Amino acid sequence: MDLTVHSMSAPLLIRVLLALDDDVLRERVRGILDPSHVLVTEATSSQDGWKRLPVESHDLALFDALPDDQQLDRRLARARRLPERPDVVVLLERVNVERQAELISAGCLAALERQLPGEALDGALSSFINRRRDLQLARLAAAAPEHVSDPDTLVASSPSMRKVVATARRLASTSSPVLILGETGVGKERVASLLHAEGPRARGPFVAVNCAAIPSELFESELFGHERGAFTGATRTRRGRFELADQGTLFLDEVGEVPLNLQAKLLRVLQTRRIEPVGSERSVAVNVRIVAATNRDLLEEVEAKRFRRDLYYRLCVVEIMIPPLRERVADIPELVETYLRVLSTQTHTGVRKIAPAVMEALTRYAWPGNVRELVNVIERATLLCSGDTVTLADLPSSIVATLSPDDIDAALPASAGEPRVAGELPEAWLDRPWKEVRGQILHAGERSYLDAMLARHGGKIGVTAAHAGLSPRSLFEKMRRHGLRKEDYRKR
């Protein structure tokens, strides 16, 4: 999808409703509005406009104020209670200060004279549209994840992640589609936000869509929008994610989950750069950079005929592969320190440090849930920690189990100045009920058992599984959970 951006002065798409009875005035206003940046809808009259405003989606509405309109103040007040809170501008035959104050008090953005000179009218409309655009961008920025505006939080201490970040920064200045690959939780959205934040679209919106979370029957409406009455339950016009992302970046997360019958419609939008809202007879031009992500092997999906080949090549102009956390252990200490600082501030717990044994356990763990799992573990630790330092007692048992009993024992302080006895339970466990420490004890015992069995049989999975009374698949799963690798035992 080759979408050229000349500068970020290109505005966000703004919807304007013209509800003007005066044909000459309507032509004047239409001539002022830039059709490439404003989507204009025309009502047949001001009365028709007031009927359409509650059921359609608009940012700005221009109304004629008829002399006999006794409900104008009430209508303005109702307009301010609509979900999108559209800005309403009223055009009067003559403006007096008292009436102008009444209308603004009722909810009107401005009251202008119909006979306003051309330059003054042009300036006023530009001011109204720019105001609304700034408001829309502020709302989208507030709804976006915090890391969208702070790409520096993307940790890249390992060589593999430094390469990922360097590639993303080179691609940020382009508008070419990018496909980000990697397991669940590796940080694909963070890389997508870096592509957005360091490129020419940084002042535009960053809109993320989780394709896996959208029911297939709502997918088209969610992405392209719909008109009122397009289907049962469509009581108001709704904007789609493509329109909301105009002049910015649309992040299609889990794009491999898009239903096959809808992939052709998505491809057409990427090719034509125009969307057709469900139930609408007109198309809308959009200027959007597409960044997609998936944890699936899309080429395998193409061969299985579950993903369109032409859509794959349209999305995969450039590919970025993010390695799993277990393959970039060098990133773990910095990730831990970064999220400990952020989460301890958010949770107001005052936790500041990580015990050395804790960091050792965190770096040994296999992290099947990748960075997302690590963040959850750090948040849990900050909530459970009773002091300013995270200890082994604050970690899940599956992570503590990556350490040997001797390592765990060495990490625990001696009590009351007495030497610690080998095999003694952690002091913190004695302050907890059995049901809380049972899992940790069982995990530690399971790991020690598997470690000894694998060592005895030289890491041979089939032989070890047979002696342990497990299936090879179950053994592999337990090894993965404890961070054990057969290669380590073969080296022994």
C-alpha cells in the first residue's frame, strides 16, 4: 500500500454536516471546505439536519437559524449530550451580543452572520475544523497505549533486539507496509508504535485493532464503519478504524485471524485506499500506513489456503521478526529494572530493588509468555513484596524452581544470627498457609527430579520419559516449564 505523506500538515479527516436552507450560502461554504480533508454530508434543510444529527456521526455541523425556530436552544443542548459531542455553528441573519451569548450558553460553538465576508468565513471555518482536529487527535492519543508516545521504553540490550530496533527506525521514515512476526507477548505492538512515533505520521493517530477479538460478522463494520440501518442494531452511523487512523498508522494485530471471506475486502481497501462503510453508497478516501502483526506462519497459512497469497504479499513489503524472550536473555535485566520502576510507581508500593537470586531465577526461566508474562510477574512481585526489595518469596513457584535447592538456600538469610541448615525451608514460606506454598514445593521437587533423571540418561528424551513414566510430549512440556534443555545434559 504505497501511501505517500508529503507532510504532517495533512489533516485528520473531519466530518461536516451542512444543514443550510440558503442555497447560495451552501455553495459558498462547500467551496471553502477542502474535500480531500473534509467529508461533507448535506441535509436537505436545517430541519432535516436536526433530525440527522442524533443518528449520524459528525464533528462539525453548520445550521441556519430560522427566525421562527423556538426549539433552537433545546436542540443545541441535546447536541452537546450526543456521544461525539459535535461542534455546532449557527448562522444568523444578524448577530447581536445578547442572542450570541444565549446560543453559546445553550451549547453552540459560535454564532456567525450569514453575510460574513469570504475571507472572514474561510478563516472561521478553518479555525473550527482545526479545533476539532486537535480535539480528535487528543482523544485518540489518550486512548492509545502509553508506549505509543514513548518508544524509548522498547528495551534492546541484546544484539538481536538492537537489530530489530535499528530496522524499525530505518523503516519509520517510509510509508511502506510492514509485517511484524513473533510469538505472543514479544512486543509486536511496541515495535509498531516505534514505526509510528519516529516517522512523518507521528502527529497523526495510532489506531490498534486486535483482529482476533472481532467477531466475523462485525469485522467489516469495525474496520470500515457503517451507516444507520445497515443491519439490525445499527441505530447510529459509526466510523471505522480506517477512518479514525486517517493520516496516521493502523496496526492490524493478529492479522492471520482475519476470516478468509473478508480478506478480499481488506485487500481491496489496501489497493484502492478507499473504504466503503457498510450500508453506504459512497466511498471515502483514507491515507493510512498499514503495520500488521501475527504469531502465525502466514506462508504456511497461504499454502493451507487459509490466507490469501495476494494479501500476504501486499502486507509483507518488509518483514520484521522479533525473537522470543528466551532467545534474548540479555534483555531481561533491563526489562525487569524498567518495569519494576514503572509498576512500583503505579502501584505505590515503594519497591525499588531486585535480589540477586531473583534476577538469576528470572534469567533462567524460559518465559513461554514472553515479555507480557514478565510484566505480569513483576507486577505480582511489587504487590506481594513486603519491603523495598523483591525476594524469591515474591515470585511464582515455577520461576523459583529454575534454581537448585542449594541456590535457593544460599539466597535466604540466616535467622537470628544462626547458620542456615541445608534444606531448610525459606522463612517467608512459614508465614504463608500450606495451600500457597504447596505449589512451590512441588515445583521445586519436580524440577530436581527431572534434572536428575535427564542427567542420568544423558538428556535422551525417549529413555528419560520411559523411566519417569511420562510420554515424551509431557516430558518436553515439563522441561519447557522449568527451563531445562536436553542439549545441556548431552554436553555433560
